[in-house]
Amino acid sequence: NTSEYKEHWFSSSADDHQDLVGKTGKVITPLRPAGTILIEKDRLDVLTKGEFVAKGSVVEVVKVEGSKIIVREITS
């Protein structure tokens, strides 16, 4: 007799990624505008504001909107 409760799979606001704002990471898949970056040892699915960012580029997290992590490319 098993049942599933919402709290067993629900992602709380404690995991909202606000602590990532201002951190930089390396692009590991092209951002078109969505893709994956690496910050420290964490792989994160992110979005740009519509720009293409090539693999290997460095990006900064500029905003977190709910589950969306918004980044921008850092240029020298």
C-alpha cells in the first residue's frame, strides 16, 4: 500500500538558484538561445535573451526567473 505525496517530488523555493546571479560559467553546449553551462561542478540548463553563444564561451548569470536561468556572454 503506497501513495505518493506532492512533497516527495516538489521542488521548493529553497532551490530557486538566486545564489547563482553574478556567477560565471563555461558554455558546454551552444546556447541557441537555450543550452547547458558548467558553474563549478554543476551542469545547468540556461537561456540567453535571444543571442547565440558558442561552446567554450564564458557567461555570467544575470537573472533567475522561476526555473529560468538567464545568462549573457562575457566579452574581453
